[in-house]
Amino acid sequence: MVFPDGSVLFQQDNARCHAAEMIQEWFEKHDEEFKVLPWPPNSPDLNLIEHLWDVLDQ
């Protein structure tokens, strides 16, 4: 284990391969080893082009 104190955080990007039911079950099974950060499915923070569109709109 890389972080034996359990301080590992996984930032979910909601890619299909990460959001699959089997993967979600794996995350739940290993929740003592690390925590998955909750992340909205369509967060503009994950898509940098959204910031550019906002600047262009202004």
C-alpha cells in the first residue's frame, strides 16, 4: 500500500470505464484503502474549454 495511513483520494472523472457498475462495486469494497471524491457528472471544472467559452461570451 502506498499510503498506509489511508489518506489517498481518488478523483472520479466519470469516464464510462470508471463509472461501470463493476468498478463502483470495487470502489465500495476497497473504501478502507482510499476515498473516492464525489464529482458531478458534467462538471465544467473538468472541461477547460468551458472556461474559454465563458470568457468569449463575456
